[in-house]
Amino acid sequence: MQIIPVIDLKGGLVVRARAGDRDNYRPITTPLSGSPDPVDVMGGLLAIHPFPAVYVADLDAITGVGDNRAALIRLKARFPGQMFWVDNGAGSAERAAAVLEDPRDLLVLGSECQIDSSLVRSLAGHVRVVLSLDFRGDAFLGPPDILADSSCWPRHIIAMTLARVGGNGGADLDRLKQIKHSAHDRLVYAAGGVRDGADLAALGRIGIAGALVATCLHDGRLTGEDIAACAVIPKTTSSA
């Protein structure tokens, strides 16, 4: 199982995400870093575990009020061997191409940012594209045919439950099972609600390929030992 730490950027700083309420996200206070500066926070995360990839969400770009490209450039310069999963709110071919220019980056296409399914379909075969299926409560955020037609999905799929981000409710196992069933042999990643090593074990048992995590790392509930142990969690392809 692959564990991917998340850095949410807003106004050039790392913010603490809670329940998808982006207007109220504030700069993070964490024992892993002396400041919310992205480079400092990244260093703190890598001190827990040598994560091969980090997810960077540019919240200003996603919400259409600017971007955090300068912060991402700084991260890449300071950590040249790092892979980045980049969500820049891409809903057009131009914004998608801007991420895919760098071979270190995987492009995350958020369903909430799509006006139709055309961009997702055009990039379904690209090896560095990830589709995030975004949910708020029971509502799917995005064009319905993206969710309904799994043939347009790329190899990597995130099931994002925004209401559980930064919370203590655990991962949405029922939804993950549904997405895993529809995804067939694609790799499904959980996002939202992961608390600790026990949650990772539960995800592994239903065949989830990985998890996006943030709050549990900063709170110390998910440790480097937990992350190392998840590499040997038994997995199944069952969606039951």
C-alpha cells in the first residue's frame, strides 16, 4: 500500500484542511515544522518517512483565486528527487499540459473541476494522470457521466470524501468498496478520514492501493512505523 502525504497550499502557505470548508482553512500549526512554509512542512513530513510521492493541492487554483506555482517551484528545487501528485484545478487541456510537462509530476484531475467528461476521456490512457472522484456527503461533485462510465477512468483513481477530510470518522469504506468494484483492475486510493495504522489495515483488506493522509501525520496518530508496516498488509481484490 502506498501512503501519500498531502500538502494543501493557500496563499503560499500550507493550511490545515477540514471537511472541505476551504474558505476557513488556516495556516497549519504542526509539531513537524516551525512554520507553515511549504519547504519546512515538507521537511517535517519526510522526517517521518521517506515518502516517494507527495500530493500537492493548489487550493487557490482550484477555487479560481490565484495559484501557488511559486511554492511548488520552491518545493521542487529543494527536493529534486521527489515525485509530486499535483492538483491545480485543471479543467482544460492547457492547465493539464502545464503539469504534465514535468516528468516528476502526476496530474490529478478533480471531478469537481470538470465541466464535462472530455478532458478525463482524452487523458484516460496517460500513465501520469490520476482521477479524483470527489464527493460531498452523498453528492458526487462533477459531471455525472464521469462517475457512471468507468471506461473513461485512468489507471489511478482517488475516492475523495471531502466531509471526512481532517476528521476522526475513519475512511468511507462503503464508498471505497463501490468505487473499487467499478474500477475493476485500476488502482484506488482513499482520501479523507484515515486516522491510524488500523485504518490502513482495513483499507488493505478491501484491496485499496493507497491512502492520502495529512491530519493523522501532524497529530502523530500515524507513525513512521505504521507506514512501514502497511507495506505488508494483506490485500484482496474483493469488493465485498
